[in-house]
Amino acid sequence: MFLKLVALLAAAIPVILFVRAVFGRRPTKFGGMMREAKKQIDLAIWIFLGLIGCVLAVALGKIAWTWWTAV
């Protein structure tokens, strides 16, 4: 179930980025607020990618351990 949620989020990121690029232009009074939101979204994406990397590393470690102990 967790991997399905991760896959769904990974598939949603390009859509979110596309919508942000198309509709991201706001009047200048919202400029500072949008810059701060963009920083937070970028940080969230990097954290998400880091979590995906950790899950992948653990999965590969388990596969390698199983293969190594079987030999």
C-alpha cells in the first residue's frame, strides 16, 4: 500500500510542476509569498526524493543480503 502511495505521489509531481509553471504567474503583490511557497515546495520535493532514495537503498540492501546468504 505504501509503495502505491509513493508511486501516486511520484506521478503527481510532474502534474503539479506543470500546473505551477502554467498558472504560476501572479501579480507582484503576491511575489514574496509565492517565492516563499516555491522554496517550501522545492524543499518538500527534495525531502520526498530523499525518502524514495532511502527506501530504494533499503530494498536493494535486502535483495543483496538475500542473494549473498543464498550463495
